[in-house]
Amino acid sequence: ETLANKTDCSVRTVNAAVRALKQTGEIVVAGLADGKNKYVFVLQMHPDFPVIMKEVFYIDTEQIAELNAGQVAEQ
């Protein structure tokens, strides 16, 4: 909702954009656990991708592979 307000578009448009980003397979899109629909976008090609995932989400390389498999399955 916040992003929709800041970009002067609908929540539906934001949801569609987030879904499209997930489908690229290039970006990990994750929600924060606070239940407030806050998204974190992480570019998988970033040289520090594994470090970012470990520092932000506390997950290791094996868990990243599982996450990627899950995102592919969602498509």
C-alpha cells in the first residue's frame, strides 16, 4: 500500500509488478516477517548476493538454492 501511494498507482499494480519481478528469476523477492507487507528485493547477480542473503535473511547457500527452486516452481 505504501509503495502504491508513493508511486501514485494501485495496490493491484504493485502486486503485479512484484509478481513480474519474481518471474524473471533474476531477483529474489521476500517479505519481512513483521506482517506489514514490506518487501525486500535482492538482485541475484549482485557480487555479494550470498553475503546479503546471510546478513538479511540468515540463510546459507543451500537454503538459497531451495529458495530459488521454490520461486521457479511458483512460475
